[in-house]
Amino acid sequence: MSAAPGALAAYRPALRPRVLLSDPLLDGAATVHLIKDAGTGNSFKVGPKEHFLIARMDGERSLAEIGEAYAGEYGRRLGDAHWQRLLALLGAKGLLAGAPEPKPAPTSAPPKPAPSSVPPEKRTLLRGSLPLVADADATTARLHRVFGFLLAPAVMVPLLALVLAMEAVVVARSGELLLAVRGLMTHPVLLTGTAVLLWVSTALHELAHGVVARHHGGRVAEIGLRWRLPAVIMYCTVDNYLYLGTRRHRIATAAAGAVMNLVFLLPFCALWLFAPLDDATHEAFAALLLLGSVQAFTMLVPLPPLDGYKIACQLAGATGLAASAGGYLRLALRRSPEAAAYPRRARIAYPLYAVATVLVLAAAVAAAVAGVHHLLTA
């Protein structure tokens, strides 16, 4: 058969400009691409062959030309029936220019891939969410115009160097900081002030996700408050996180929150080290440094839904990494032949993720035990 026989051969399909295509991602034993209609929120998975065809529907190439490229890549030519099914599917989903508008995504649609995604929910006194701005993307754009210079290498590299130096001090003087945290519990006013500063740090954490995503071409869909009483925190939903230009951009967006938490601590560290403070304030700043550092590094633990998990997914090039790794390891431990059917990249990435997660959790437990021991023996 020809690449696209009959009248279909000359047809030049074009995706809507709002259609987003992801890089190849491991999903269990399969490799998939995510496709999302940014206008409706509808998203779904396709295999590499379908992605090969869909990604070339730019309105410039005919089906005959796309078919020839497909035949060169996969050694197989497609007939009219295949093209008709594919075009009907894309048209029904509203992904082709000129197709009728589809309905918005139902509640059972795949989860939104955002660093701080907040699914729609019923708002009650005990739990819910509340948008704070009418146009979150425009708000983030304004923030980026003001603070975007901080993302330039000439500014970011010295900031990261200062953060590393600060954390070296935190580690070296961790015993003193632990005692300061214990002492803070006896000063209700300073304890309240420290809690407020940590809350502000979490708010900046969320906004940092949005500003960095915007810097790399992302779109922020919502900024608001989320509460699970007694906790009340901000959230920032990046609508197209998995579709940002490069893996480095996605990792930077996911890591931005924790980096912001640590940068927030820099002036307090300087005051603690060099300013002539009274003993109570000096102790409060010491406690803030330790608690704020723990807060930041907790977000980098590679477990869902934390930012560290999103970074791990990007490093592995996978979606649903925790579930996929668990499924593979169960098969491998049983010496199932199905484990050998996983691609080589998956056979490396899934065990590495599991080992790294265990090591991180073991280090966290060891640090917590050492801290408790120090407090009990001090």
C-alpha cells in the first residue's frame, strides 16, 4: 500500500496550537508520550509510533510525506484505514485544527502534572482550597519581571554558593541548633514568630515554582490557599509542567521551591552569625535555621507527592515512577520472565530509584535518631 492512498495522501493535518506533547516517558514496561489539550485539560497517553505521526502534523507536511517518514523509521507503510482511525480519534478529542471543540476533562481524567497540583474539591470548613488571584499566569508574569533577574547564572551561582556555605554551618553546629529548637518551645512569642516565618517560606516556595516555570515557558493556572485544618498553606498550580521544553527546565522548576526555602534563610543566618542579638532572638534564629533547612530538604525526599519525587521522575524519564518501580521489583524478586521484558533503561532506573529512596530515608532516620540522642544527653 502507498503511504496514504487516495484523497488522504494530500491532506495536511495540523494540531491546534494549544496541544502539548511530552518527551518519551517510561510507564511500567512501556514507553509512552503524554498529549494534553491545554484549553480543556484533556490528556492521554500514546505510544512512540502514534507520537511519531502526531508530532509531524504541523499543517505543512501531507499524510503522504508523514507516511514516508514513518515507513523509513519503522519499515511499514500505513493504509487509508489506519489514517482514518487516527484522524477520527484526534478529531473527536478536538486536537486537530478545525475540529469541533471537545468537552472539558471529566473528573476521572489523568492527574494534572504540576509541582503543586491541587485537584478540584468540595470546599468545607475542615478542608478545601480558595484561589487568591483572578489571573494566576498574569500575576506570575509580573513576579517574573520583578524577580526574574535572580535566575540569571551571575546571580544564581553566588546564591547557591552561599546556601551551601550556610548548610555547612548548619551541619557543623547542628548540636547547638537542636538545643535552640528545644529552647524555642519555652518562648511562646518567639515560637509563634518562627512559625509565621516558616509559613512565609512555604508561600515563597510555591511562588518560586510558578516564577521558574514561567521563566522556562510554563503557564501557571492557579495560585491560592489550601487548608486541611489546622494546616493552611499556599499552592501554585503549573498547568504544563511535564511539557516544559527540556528535562533541565522541569527539574529546575521542581527544585525551585526547596531552593527558595534555603535562600529565604540566608539573611537570618547572617544575623545569627554576625549581628549583636539578645540571647532569646539569637536562639530563635538558630532554631529557624535548623527547622527551615529540615523543611527544605524534606521537600526533596523522592516520595510522592514531594518535589524530590518529581525530580526523580525527570531523572529517570518516567511517569508514575514509584508504582512502576514497585511493580518491576516485585517481578524481579520473583525472578519472573516478565521482568526481563522491561527495556534496559527501566531495568536500571527502577532499582536505582528504589535504592536511592531507601538510602535517603535511612539517612533521615539516622539524623533524627542522632538528634534525639543529642537532646537527651545534652
